[in-house]
Amino acid sequence: MKNDINTQSELIWEQDFPCITLCGEGVRTFLHGQTTIDILRASDNEIIRTCWLSSLGKLRAVLEIKLKDNHAEVLILEGDSKSFFQGLESFIFPADKVRIESSKLKTRIQCLSLEVSWKDSPVYWLNGKNNLPHEVSRTKKANPYEIKSWMISQGFPRLSQEIEDKCNPYEIGLSDLIDLKKGCYLGQEAMAKIFTKKALKQKLRLWELHSKEENYTMTNSLKILDVEGRPKGIVISIIKKENNITSGLALIKTNSLLRQDLYLEGLSEKLLIKVPIGFKSFLD
């Protein structure tokens, strides 16, 4: 088992992601109405990170967008790319003055850090495999274990594998990707209601278990219980580390986050509950 990463810029995550190109004079206005960040004020060639929601405010995709003139590249960082493509097609009308030009894979590189949020560490899009930016040209590519370990520490939202469409962005710490002042967009009304009530049923948390016990089986369907055995959360990811440490992510009921007696079902050791590095509260 590899050692856990502990510094920025020692490792990079390189992966190909689905990317859709939109074009037309209405491209900015259209994307502004589909996503949660102010697209109209975005600068050309900057990477904009935003969410795509259902009408009920459930997170369906995390996107990165790069604009230039009347073109936009939309990279699906997390979520079902087929559903996103079909969703865009269903929302485009002739009056929008925008069309889908192409769909392809885009190579993306991210520097891995345990010191800053994943939303703040450097990201690069490549047009080819052999043109690495100078800043990361000598940096080691992370292996799957290192990437998973980083994602868990960060609270990176794995929609297709872990969260699906069960959560709104506030519950998993994406409040910094939600703009409540930009005007109407898909899911905006639901986001405004949640923000006004200042209440969430559950929140994403990082848990750690220090145990020498070797007989238990760790699965993503484990429940988190209180001392009386009442369910207080559900495990959505797990990773085995060194020194008898197991950790992962869980969705835990908000009214149980201050408890000191949470356990994994079937085990007697108390869990250590932490806020993931990348979690941004909507109350901040």
C-alpha cells in the first residue's frame, strides 16, 4: 500500500473527461440559465467551475467551463455525461441562438493538495497528451489509490459512484459554486429556499476508524449508528490506510454531527468525524 499524500505539487491527477462544445451568440446566456455560477461576467479562457441541478435542486453534475468569443467548452467533471448531453438538447430552442457543435474527451490535470480545497488547486486542460504545462512537467502522476485517498480527504463529490442524485450542493460542501444573486437558473428556487431556512438534513463528513480488528468487512452500504444503535448516517466511500486506520466519507444527519458516540455498525470503536478539506458550508 502506498503512503498517503501529504503535500501539494508532489502528485498530479491526469484523466480524460467528456467535454461538449457549444457555439453561437447566445452561448453565455444559455449556460447562465443552466448552471449555478454567473457565466455572463466570466472572462474568456478562465476555467469556471459550476453545478448543474435538477429543478428540485439535486446535484446532477459538476462542470468546468471555458469560454472564448461565441464558444464554450463544457467539461463534465462529475455526473452522467449522457444525461447532461440529453438535458442540454432538451433545453435548447431556436431563440437561444446556441447549438451543440461537438462532443469529445478532454485531458485534464489537477495538482493534488491536502492543504487547500480541490476547488483552489491548479487545474489544466490539455489539447494533446504530449503538451504538459511546464508547471507540472516534472510532477509524478498519482496512482488510483493516491487519487482515491485525496478525493476522500477533500470530500470530492463522486456523483456516479457514491452520491448519485441524492444530495443538494449545500449538503456536500459546494456552496462556493452556488450564486444566489445571479438571477434565474435551473434549480435556483430550491437553492434559495434551502439557504433561507438555513437548515440541512444531512452533511458530508470524513470519518476515521483506528482498529486492529481484522475480521470485519467494510462495504459502502454500512450505516453509522449512535450508542443506542439508531442510524445516523450512511457510508459512501472507504479506504484502508496504514497504521490500522480506515477512513472514508459518509452522509451524516446534521443533528448528530456534534455527537461523540458514533460507530460503524458491527464495531465498538468510536469514529473520529472531521470536515473534509474541500467542504464549504453555506453558513460561512
